[in-house]
Amino acid sequence: VAGKKGAALRLAFKARKVFLVLGTSSGKPEHVTVRLNGEAVGPDAGKDAPGGVVRVELNTLYELIDQKTPKNGLLEIQSDSPGLEAYAFTFGS
């Protein structure tokens, strides 16, 4: 659980797709910024992260990254407020 605004989670991975179960402890929608390899996620954004931003409303699985082929990467997600909950990463090829 993010304890303050700007809390970040980083993950080194090798995959085509990256998913993460997210939720909010407050029940209010939160926005999460997604970066890939230190840059804006751009065209590799997953379906739930258009423009590199995820709107987290429900506790559910969000697609963060969708690359054309499996690659090594460094994913960073950053919360815009306290209370963001992160549970489990999953990957796809």
C-alpha cells in the first residue's frame, strides 16, 4: 500500500505484456503513472494505461505494458495519492 503521494514500485522483467492487480484502500479512484525504462511508456502502453496513466477504480487486473515482442524492461508505477494497493504481477508473451 502506498503510504504517500509519489510512492513508486519498480520491477525488472522480460515479457511482452505486464499486468498488475491494483486497487485503492480509500475506495476512491486513483491515477497511476506508468514508465518503461525511465521514459514515458508511449506505444508500449497496455490497454489499461493509455498515455501512460491508469485510472484505478476497482480491485482488478490492469494491463500496463504491451510490447510487440518479449523484451527486457524496467517498469515503474507511481501513485498520485496515498492508498494505492498493488497485489500481484502477471506476464504474457
